[in-house]
Amino acid sequence: MLFSILHRLPLAARDMCRVALMFASICLGAIINIADVHARSTPKKASVITAGVLPPTVRAALRQAGVKPSSMSVVVERIDAARPILSVNARRAMIPASTIKLVTTFAGLSILGPDFRWQTKAYVDGELKNGVLQGNLYIKGSGDPKLIPEELIDLVEQIRQAGVVRIEGDLVLDKSYFADSTRYVKWFDENANAPYKVNPDPLLYAFKSLTFTLTPQADGKMLISATPPFEQLYITDTLRITPGLCAGWPAAVVPAVQFAADGSTRVAFSGEYPLACGTRVKSVSVLDHTQFFARGFLALWRQSGGTFSGHVREGPYLSEARLVGLHKGPVLAEIVRDINKFSNNSMANNLFLTIGAQSVKPPADLAKSVGAIKQWLRRTGLVMPEFFISNGSGLSNEARISARSLAALLRAANQSPVAQAFVESFPIVGVDGTMRHRLLNTPLVGRARIKTGTLNEVRAIAGYVSAANGASYIVVSMINDPRAPAAQAAHDALLEWVYQRPH
């Protein structure tokens, strides 16, 4: 049964998993056996009549939020039963927000395989003599969603081991794996430069964001660090450390960013910062993908002892160029875990385009990816007449799916060969990911894996619950309403109802 062993853990063990979030998946992965999720079980007939009325606690939470019940769709069904025990507005096409990532990740695992790995390659042309490359260095990307400094340094070291020390030609970035059209897609309607709205790219590096860690010191100084390593980055700090209480998020954490004529990026922190606020982390999306990758790569290149005197440009690598480095990213199962637990939009969109490229052929574009996913749904036997997807992240007011369709997808995934990688990618209630702070003081801690979805007028949940009666349930609910942000309590109440009700 789903999570049937987890609740037997001592409280101290649960707390340790919550405190060490980076190890939570490992701790729980060793406990939860996918066989306990009734994988590939044959659905049985439900022993109760399908209910079409929301539970009283859910209705009360909606009233408190000022949301009409008609704005909420719900499906709850036993994982081993054919009929739902609760079905409200189940066929209605709803905006799913980030719960659409479950379609993207299940499709990715099924089409590409859990062990699929993206490749980033390095080529050189021209003469290489005594460490001097009298030619160009080409970097060809394939959309690796997790190309971070700890990964890219592997490619840098391979190039150095090939004997390259000084590059006298250009750094040429081959981004032909994604069609140019994907750069100009309006993935969302506002604040496109926010880190969580970064567009996909074949050379997506460090999510195209600089991350600053601010740590106030008792002596009145501020310690500021930045990642990833970045060429021509200059930070100025005129922050004033003040006494007193910390009232929320200090405005001083948000820097002013300027791009100077000399090509440098200048980041300035100013204002008052209460000492009581402690360490804060702020990410800022800067530059375009090409400039960001080049600044990050060259910073690592120079740190390794390499030099560079050419220019940065885009273009395809030449057929006569020689391969000097090949970096393989993490396996897809790990990528899917990051996408679903932390709802990473950039990673989801890169996976979405990769599905199109691998199913048809590069360069990837939106039409290829949409077509590949719809074709896969038909092969899987999932009929979703209302389904519409325009990107892999759910960062869209155009996406549509019904609670019934999403519940059917969760059932199919649980019975599929990729069930373990898929189910283990969900946030665990009260433990990790986007559910780490939800339902903390309830028996649901560690007993449910729930993917969340959030937009301005959308709140959504989808996943699996191991109930007190020992049975496991699929739960899907979406709220589409201007007051949806106030209705999170309705979803919490729904999850508690599923856990406690002896079905």
C-alpha cells in the first residue's frame, strides 16, 4: 500500500528527513516500495456509490475563501477501484497550472526512458600545438535541464585534458537542437525575466540566474556570495545592518542590476537590512541565454587555468571539427524528481522540447512536442478530448485538462514500467518539495505524495494518499477562481478527508 510503511517511522526519523531536505528523497526512497502502490494491479469495482457533493470541511473552507463550489473540480478514487468515491465537476476543462508537469514528466519517462541522459559536446577546429588552439572551440547543447557549474566543470576539464590551454579563435555556441522559434514564444504573460519564467534553451546554464546569498555579520558588515562563477560580474554593497525585528522579506535583498558599456554586469545592494533577518538568498535572471552561458563557461575556463582571446558567437559546429569533450547530464529520473518536487519550470520546458526532438527529429519546436505527447497519450489509451498543452511547465492560462483525465493519467502511471521513478518524484506532504510546509501537524505527514499547481487564479493538487484504513487513493482537484489563492485550505481539507474517511 502507498506509504504503508512510512507512518511507522519514529517521529525523530521523520524530523530528520524534514530538516535535511536534500536527503529526504533518499531517506524515503529506501522505505517506500513501489510494489506497495498497487502497481499494475487490476482495478476492482468500487463498493460505494460515487458521491457528487463536496465534503462539509471542504465546503466550509471554500466559503471562508469566498470561492463558489462550482469553481472546484475533484476526483478521488481508490487506486484498486474502477469508480471514483468522489467526483465533482470531474469532466470540466480546467487550468491545471503546474500539475500539467505530471503529463510532461510521465510522457518523458515513458518516451525517453528513466535512464535517458542529455549530452553537451565540445569540438575544436584548427591547429592545436603546445596547448594553443589556433581555431575555434564549439559547444553544442542538447537541452540539458540541469547544466549547473558542478556539471559544466566536467566538460571544461575534458577540454583541458585534451591539451587545450589557450583559445585564440572564437567560442562558438551551437544551439541548433531547438528551433529559433522557441526563443520567442510568449511562455507567460508577465515578468518574463523572473527566474521561474526563464525560457528554454539548448544551453540552459544554471537556470540563467545569478543567485546571491546575503549573510549579515555581527560587526555590521554584509557577506555576499554569488553563484555560478561569472565573468565580469561586479558587486557593490552599501547595505546598512540595523538592529530590531525582521518583518518579512527585506527590500534590500533585491539588487539593482546594470549592464555597463564595457560588457560587465554590475549588481548593487543598498538600503537597510535587519540583523535579525539572518541569511537570505535571492536569484535574479540576467542577460540572454547566449551571454549567460558564455560568461559562466569562461569563468570556469579561466579558473581551470585556460585563457581566451576570441569572441563569443552562435553557429553550428563544423563537420571537420574534432570532438574533445562529451558531458552526460544526470539521468532523466533525477531530472523528473527535481521538476516535480520543486516545480521547476525551466527544466520542465526543456524536457518538453526534448520529447519533440527525440520523437521526431531536431530541431525541436512546440508543434513537434505537442504532437508527440498527444500521440503518446493515444498509444497509452488515455482519451482526453479537453486536453490542451502549450508548454511543459503549466505556466500558462491556456492549458486545459479535466480532473478525470488527470486522475486517469495517475492511474496509468502507477501501473506503468516507470511507476517508481514517477511516483517517487512527487513532493511528500510535510517533508520536501512544494509540500514541505503543508499539513505539518497532521497524520498526513509522510503519507501522501502531492504535486501542487499555482497561478494567480489557480490552485491545484494531484497525487496519491495512503489513508488510515490502509487503502491508497488517487486525488486530483483544481480551483479556477479569482479568489483561488485564499482557497488552499480547501485542498488541505480534502486531503485530510481522504485520509480519515473509512471508505
